[in-house]
Amino acid sequence: MPSTYSLNTGLELIATGEKSGSWGSITNGNLEILDAAINGGVTVSLTGEGASYDLDTSDWLVSGTDVSEGQNKLITLTGGDDPGVGNRITLNIVADATGTPRSTLEKLYFIRTSSLSYGVEISTGTGASKVNIDDGDFKIIFADGSDEVISLTDDLTASSVKITGGAIDGTPIGATTASTAVFSSVDVNAGTIDNAVIGGTTPAAADFTAFTVNAAGSTFTVSPASAGTLNNVVVGGVTAAAATFTTVNGTDVTASGNLQVDGNTTLGSDDADTVTINADIASSLVPSVETLDLGAVGSEWRDLYITGTANIDSLVADTADINGGTVDGATIGGVTPGDATFNTMTATTVNATTINASNFYESSNSPTFNIGASTFTCDANTASLFYCSHNATGNIEFIFTNVPASGSVYSATIIHNYYGTSSRTGTSTYPGTTLWPNGTQPAEPGPGESDIITLFTYDGGTTWYAGLSGINMS
């Protein structure tokens, strides 16, 4: 009967009565395989192998002299070729040099890397469970005989851990001189740190050279906070002490006495939060920029009490009751009326004893006009009452300039005085579309007569409504 081979290690099993004279060499070969399986190691270079590599686990000795790579306990992976974007080099655990899958293999491997150029995926065939390893990693893996490869070191859970030496993220553990370390998260449920019991029934005191929590949103609780120190600040002491903290997080924070906050301060996250101030404000309220508002539409302050001067660039109010002070230097509510000059004054009702407005009136009776001039310009910015006196017998055109835009009402009165001695043969022309009563423009004033024409427009001078207010005024 020929020899057979052990399933997982590839030892040659000699049949009874077989291999006469070869037992010595076969036994020595089996011992070589056992030595490699227990303590052997091999370095596998993936450079030049492309996107995959077959790890040979051939039975017995390769060529009768050497242990196959896959029979060793420790496999060190190095080098490697680019397998393509987003891919890994596939390390296939195979039965022989022909690449036959070894899906029934049950074997424990230690896998380490050294200058590995690309990530590696370890597989025994078509099983769904595979193991990924990258440069700098060390993993213990197990081929479970069902075409699956499992990592035994990806998720290591222990109920109690006591570390007295070595390093974590380069920080010495148990060294004579304390070191500072920063960790994203640490979950220690038992054991000790610097001989302080973690999770013990009875609390124990512990001294740390440095204790840092840097993860965003991380918090730590000291409970009960009736004694001890934080940043050398006494907690629960009889005499209050000053302390400086980079960040303080808390659901409710109560402070007695003075509170000073340096740097930018944000109160609340949205308009659902409120701020209540019970104390008087003992400083000026100065905005950082001139684009900030006090109140908003639908969220208005009620009464405003000001003693002193209010400097306002523009004021819009539903009502205004001004009982004193001045506007443009004119006394408001004084016993003796004062004079005031306004560039523009708009009001529904104006109650005044006297209104002196030089720009209500403009006249033109200069000699140059009287010598055959044919136009009379009425500047709406200058006046609303115009006196046109002439002896011209030809046509006259009344022109209006600077008329307010559509939506504003502008009215004007023209006193048309003709002091000539013979009847006028020309006609007067008015601006735009001028509408007259019954569609008839009044006749020209006769020699020595003065007529009064009144016009108004509300569409910027496109249409004028005119009428004869007085004829032959004398």
C-alpha cells in the first residue's frame, strides 16, 4: 500500500510493511515539516508576481528536500506589484505548485509585513471570509477547513488587561518617566492604571502626570467632585480658586460671583434658545460691524428709552410725537416760532402760522424774453408758481423739467401776463398730453391781460390735467 499524507501538515504516513530502507529519511523529512509548522518562518516577496501569488502547502518535501512555503508558521510578506486602483494582491493558499485550491486546510498562521508595497487579501478559495492585511500589520489567521480564512486579532476583547511594559502608539507603558499620550478613544473596564483600580467597587485615588481628552465632543466626569484638583485648582475647597480651562462642556453651568470669558462667545444654537438678563448692563453695546440689526420683523422691541443724543442715519416710524428739541436747527415745540429750511418736506397736514418758501415762485419778465423768445421753461425742482410776462405775439411753448417720477403728484400754476398793445396771433403750447375741460384749450390773454392756468400730473409728466383758474385778472 502506498504512503498517505496528513491533512493539515503534509506528513508522510508510511503504510505497514512499506518503505523498507527509507524510514530514516522519511522520518527526518517529517521532523523538518514539524519544525517548520511549529517554529518555522519564511519571507515571501510579492514583487514581480503580478496581482496574485500562490502560497504552496505541498505535502511532504518539495523535490524531496525542501519544506514548502505554506508549511511554515510565520509568513513575512514584502514588496508587491500594483494590482490596479482599489484592488489588493490576492494571496492564495494552494495545495501544490499547480495552484490547486486548498479549501479543506486547517492551519494557524502568523502573518507579518515588511515594506509591503500594496495591500494583500488572503484566501483559500471561493469562501466569503477572507483576511486583508496592510504594510505594518501583524495578524494571526486561521484557515478553518471550510474554505474560509479568519483573523483572530482583528477584534480582541478582554475583561481585564494589566499592561506593565511596552508601548501604545509609541507611548512607553510603565516607564520611570511619565509620558504624554493622545488616543482617539479608550475603553477600560477593569484592571489598573498606575496602580489605580479601574471599575472597582471602592473608589481609589490616582495621580496622572497628564490626562488629555481630544476627541471631538468627548467629555469626562469627575464624580463626586467634592474634593481633589483639576489643573491644580482645588475642587470643593472652602476658599474659591481661579481656574483656566480650554473647553468646559456641561448641560447646566452655574457660577456664583464674577464670570470673565475671553475670546469669542456664542450663546445658543438657533432662535429657539433665549437669553435672560436680570442684571443692569454696565458697559456700551458696540456691534463688531455696521450691518447688524436690533430686533427684526415680527420680533420687535416695544419701548425705547434714551437720554442723550440719538444718531440715526435713516428713521422710519409709524407715528412720531416730537415735543421738543430741534430738526435742522429749528426748535420743536418752542414758545417762539423758529425759522427752518428743508430741502424736501412731505406731510399730509401742515399747520403753520407762516410758511416762507422762496422756491414756491419763479418769474420771467426779462428783456431777452420779451424780444421774440418762444419758450418758457418751468423747473419743477425750483418752483410750483411761475410768472410769465411778455409782449410776444408769436407762439409760446411752456416746457416743464425735473418733474417727479410717476406715483408722485406735482401741480403748478402759471400767471400768463401779456402786456403787448396788439392782439396775439400765436398760440401757447403745453407739455405732453394736456387735457382741458371739454377738450378745449382756453383763448390767449388779450392786450394788458393776465390769465391764470393751473396744471397737475401724477405720472411723471406724461399726462397733464389743466384748467383756467382766472381770466383777465386786474
